[in-house]
Amino acid sequence: MDFVDLIKKSVGKYSAISSYFPKEHLYMAGALLGAFLILTILHVDSGSDETSRRNQVSIPISINATNPANEDSEPTHLDDYVVPAVVRSAVPATDAIEVPAVVSTTLQNRPANNIADKLELDPETIVPRGISRAEVISRLNQPQLPELDDITTWQNFEVQSGDNLSAIFSKVGLSDQDLFRVLNSSDEAKILNRLYPGYQLNFMIPEEGGLEQLRVLKSPLEGFLFTLNESSYHVDEILKEAQVEPSFKVGTITDSLFMAGQKEQIPAVHIMEMANIFGGVIDFILDPRSGDQFSILYEEKFLDGEFIGNGEILATQFINQGKIYTALRYRDEEGEVGFYNPEGESMRKAFLRNPLDVFRISSNFNPNRRHPILNTIRAHKGTDYAAPTGTPIQATSDGTVTRASRNGSFGNLVIVRHAGGFETKYAHLSEYARGARRGARVQQGDIIGYVGSTGGATGPHLHYEFLMNGVHQNPRTILDKLPKAESIDSAEMDRFRSQTSNLLQYFSELHNSRFLSINQPNAD
């Protein structure tokens, strides 16, 4: 019996019994029967598709940013975000399910404890493509990132030779008006008129432009901070204290003091100072022998655990042909610093024996020397020191510069007048040191120029002359006749010993321990 016959039979039966019931009851019964038949048909037709669709259903969910518990509350700023989601099926999911869905990165960056509450979602009902549920929950709970405007950046600039402040401000995007406001902010701003190579300038420039802060560092320990305060700048001084650690180095002469010091990684400035300290008692051109030994104790400075530079020499020793010379740093009652031997005698002579630490003497003082260019007998009234171009030249004693200019065959020439009627000349310089100009005061060991080959020089070297009361003298013989600088006064000897005794003991222990290990033969 097909569906049509079933309907006819039902209608016939309906006609036979319709006379026994009121029409209203019959209409209601027919409606119920029709609804039952329709539901039955729909159930049969859809059965085949249900199995394939039950495991995964993709539903576009529009997230309402308002709080479901209170429609009048303020929005959570998630309006109009549409997240394709996956409704979990009865089939157990793997830890990472590949589905056409992603979670907005904006949602991931919202504050913890807000996302799930405001959306009233179980995080496990949303599974991003290829990401585990545990990772999704972790991302949802990440703290909110700061706004970009809150991130402060500094532009750093190191002053180079030839730089000027206006050009520096222009390079970092600041105007002449910004520069004018800083320069007129306070007396401390005058430091900006005296910038030197190596100074660090740190600019804090906000996104909207202008200068918010300027940090001027003369060194890692000293500087000034300019901070914008309404229309002007407030200035704070930066003063930091370094952590000081002792550094002890030893070396053995094989060529020159400078080369041996460089081999042991001793700072070049300390090698030069060590030559100055012993320069009154040791001729570093003629006296040193291969195998001579030296040691030095100096300061190293650290800031927040980072090395920032070297400090002062505290003690040093040189063993020349078996003779020991020891020098200790001491500051006297008047604040003057000098180096003295353990007996309080000054290491300093009135003049250094040599104006530089060089490789060799190419021509000595000789009143009967044959000139190498003119081929005639012509007195050589000085000493020639062969050295590479650019080697620093030191003033051999305190004095005043009376000339710093070019002079014929001497080329670039510096003349220094000293007390007691002495005068020294330094010729053939490649260039003058900063500050070496007429009238300038110099101290023993100050750099006054650099080796060159200007004038009538046949190669890079320093021509050095020594005059006493206008008469040329051989500097290599006259110096032994000159007095030492003053030593410690007897009234100050107790103070000297109390301040240097511990230093001497510490230095001696370091020295003896290191040289013992160096000179001890190998056990094998």
C-alpha cells in the first residue's frame, strides 16, 4: 500500500465515523495527524546527512562586546570582531585540530581574567588552526601590551672631531629653536659650548617632536641631564662613583719598554707614564737589556659591573741590569701627586733623559758630524731619535712654550723655556699637540707634538736640542750633573710612610708571587 492509498483509506474511515463526533473535534484531530506525518517524512529524509555533519559544524559567531549580564554597561572594545569558531562534537578532539578558524591577536593581548568573563565562552570551545587548547588559554591570559606611545627611546650621538652643536641637533631631527631653548636654560648649558671628541649626547625625542630630555656625558661617571619643564629646561648634575679594582701586570723586555708593555696588554698611556716615572734614572734608549723585567699596579674602573676605563698607577718597578727601581704614588699635604722610592726620594729628575720612548737613536750629539745632505762638516747640535710618524713627543721638563711654528730646515718646531736658563727644541714634527702654542705652560711628560719628517728631514725622526744659558749641551751627559726634584721633607716622612707602607707590602707580595711563578722552571 502506497502513501496515496493510505490517505484514501484514512479519509473513508473518517467519513464513516464523522457522524459520531462534533466537527470541531474532527478538525483538531486531522491537524494533529497531519503534523505527525510531516515530521515523520522529514526525519526519514534527513537521516543520511546527520552522521557526516555531526562531528564538526562551522558557525560564524558575531561577538557582542557588551556584557551579557548588563546590556547597558560600557563596551569592551571588541565590537564587530567576527571569529569563525568550531563547536565541539561528541568525538574526542586531538590536542591540535586543523580547522578553518583563528583567534584574533587583539583578543590574545587583552588583560587576564577579562576575556572569558566578558564573552562568557569556555576557552575549550574555540580551537584555532593547528594550535593546542592549552596554548590558546595561555595566549588569552597574556597581560595587555603597553601602547606604543608609552615606549621611550633615546637617540645616542658621540661627538667627533669637527662636529658642532647645530649640526648635531639637525642630525637627530631637532630645530635651531630647540637648540636655542637648551642653550639659554641655565649656566650649566655652557658645557654645550665646549664639547670635546668622545662626549656622549643622548636625546629623548617624543613622537610628536621636540626635545624632552638631553643627557650630556663627559664620561660614564660625569655629566648633565636637561629635562623639559614647561617652556624651559631644568638641569641636574650627573655624578656616579665607579667601583675600583687593582690590576697587576708584569713584563719582560725583548725590544723596547713600549713593545713589551703592549704585549702584556698594559694601557699605552700607562706605559708612557711608566717611562716618565723612571725617565730620570733610566735611559730607555741605551740602558735596557733583553731580559730586564718590570711590573705595574694600576686601577681599573667599573660601573654596574662593566669596565669603563683605567685609573691611576699606584706602584711600579723596573729591574734594569739587576738594579731594582721601585716607585710609589704619594699625594703630599698640599695635594701634589708624585712618585717616590720607598725611602721618600723623588723619582723625578729635573729633565727626562729622552723626550719619547723610541726604537733607536739615529744620530747623537756631535760637533764634527758630516751632514748627510750637504756632505760638509757641520755640527750636529742635538740628538736624532728615529721613530714612526705620529709617535708622541713629551716635554722633558716643566716650562713655557715660546714657539710652535714652522722654521726652515727644522720644519714644524716647538721650543720650550725652562727655569734655570735651560731651553729645549723639538724639530721635524708632523703636527702639534692640542694646546701646544706660544705662551702655554707644560709639565714634564706632557705631549707637545708628534714625530714627522717636515723641513730638511730625510725620514721620520725627532731632532732634539738641549741648551743651557744659550749654549748647546749634550743632553745625554749633562743630565747627570743636574739636581733631582725635591724629595719628601723630613717633617712629612711619618705621613709618607703611613700612607705607603701597606701599598708597598701589597705590591711586593704581588710582585714576588708573580715573578716566582714566571722564573720557576717547569716540573716536566
